[in-house]
Amino acid sequence: MAFVLKEQSLRPPGALRPPGAWQNSDTHYMEVLGSPWYRLYLDIVDGFTFATSSFWRTRGVRCAPLSLTAGSISCPIGLGSDAEPVKMELFGVPTYLSDSQQFPLELACRLSPHGAYCLMHSFRGEPTSARHLAQYLHSEAELPVVLDELLATIEDYIRYLARFYAENFAHEIASSAGTLDHVESVASGSMAFKRMRFADVAAEIADVPGGIFQSPDGRWRSLTRTGELAIMERLGEFTWVTHHDELGIPFFQASDVDANGWRVARNADLLLGIGETVGAGERHEKAEDVVAALLRHQVSDDHRADYGWYVKMREVAPMRTSGFGLGTERFLMWLLRHSDIRDFQFLARENGRAIVP
């Protein structure tokens, strides 16, 4: 079935909302009613949903019916976690709002020969900022492949999205972003995805103050926002940073020991637009590997108990899978060349503020 863009959606998006207007969460819906920006936003998200479903359907990847609540989260309290979980009580039982559907997708992947995907909201406990939303639309998939195959599939997915938008939203994108060149270069394949291992990235930007964060005990490093911008400035957008220090990311990524004796993860982050937009990785195949990783990441006994089912699943059905999550709003920021992710909320949401409507 072809994608059909409504005629009224072809109007130019007009001026963007004034900076900071998203803060008025109690009157945000009034802006939605009268703003060409939100008309455009609704259309491009509708297009994203259509294109994502079409892409995975051609590959036999199933859409999994998942839940917004979770008993175990993908960013636990331990080394490598970069987000605060949203814990809540539901009818007297402690639970979480999902920060990712990775774990249930790993379960679904064991039922689907070609993998499983979903397009759902994820939740995080930090305050919103120009780069972070408290609730964001997460495009995720888990496939029965190794890391290199996964990255090739993600690149195909992004090129598919770019072609879709170039064919269906050229006028809207050009009106908002001022150009269509960045989309067409990805869609046509003239823009090459680049890859660099984290150790080489750290060496490349050693001269950039604050580009690399070093843990106080010297056991792991991570790439900062400053470092992401420096890498994109030097290498360009659509650069994969692969094989991060294992302790700098959550426990669920499989790992190896490199030639220098440093334990590195089989993972990759894709930098574009404002920075990391896709996070990807290969998972542990065996139960004992998960247990060892939980210990290395210093996940507490209480939290380790939450992952008992995750370990048991590998005892019953060991399987090599890899998966990813793409932040939809971050991708759309790149698409429209916009600088504040808080403008990509159809309904304004911020932790600690009343919800309207």
C-alpha cells in the first residue's frame, strides 16, 4: 500500500515556535491547535511509523505487542548506566515504566525466525533538555544476527527512511531545514557510513578538552557530548563509534578482550545530528556470561535478582542476537535540522510537572 500524504499537510510549516515555548506545559495543547509546526510534526511521525513498518515487513521481522511497564530495566543501577529509571507502584506492586523494550524483544526474537521490532515510548527519570526528553518514541529491533550484520541492517533502515522522506516530504523538509541535500545524500547512497573503534576515537580527540570521560578508578572511559561533536566535525555525520570500554556501557552487551588486554563491548553508537541517535549491540549468548557481566558491572544483589528471568531464558533458549534503539525525535531533529528536541513533543511531558491534557 502506498503512503498518501493528506492535501492539507502540504502547506509550508511556517515559522518555528518561539524558543522556550515548550515550557508552558499547561497551555501547550493550545499551541498544538494553531501551529503549522505541529501539523508538520504529526505528518512526519505518521510517515515514520508507516516507513518503519514497511521496512521490517519486507524482511519478515515481526511487530511485537509489548508493554509500557517492566519488572527489569535495561539501565540498572550499576556501571555503564546513563539514565535514571522511572520507578512506580502499580496496585501496591513496585514496577518500572520501560526505558527500552530490548529485553522483551529478545524474548520475541526467540519466537520469530527473522527477529522482532516495536515503535513505542520509553521513559527516563532525568530532567528534559535540548537533547533529552522524559518520554520519547523509541524505534527498536532485535535480530538473530551478529553485530556487523546488525549495523548493515540499520544503515539500510536509515537509507530507507531517507528515501521515504525525500519522496514524500521534500517540500516540507526544505521549507523547515532550508535544504534537502542532507536527506538526498543519505537516500542516494553517496554519503558513506563510517566506523571507528572507541580506542581510536579516544586517540583521535585526545587534544579535545572534556571529549572523553575517565572513571575515577581508571577502569573505563566514555565519549562525552563534546567528544561526539568533535568526532562529527572531523569525520562527518553518520559515524559509528564501536567497541566501547565494556564497563562504560550497561551489562547486557557481549564483550571481548582486545589486543591490548582491554575488555571491550560488541556495541556501536551512531552519531548524527545532535550526537548519538542509535545505540546498538550484540547480546550475551549464554547464561553464565550474563551473570559474569552483572558482577563486573557491580549491579547490586537486589537488582541482580530482577534479571533472574533474563538469565533463565538463556539456560532454556541460548541464542546469539543483536539489537538497537533509534531515538525517533533525534532522527527527526536531523531531518528538519532543528536544535531543540523539546519541540518534538505532540503532548508536552516533563518529569515533576502536572500533565495537561
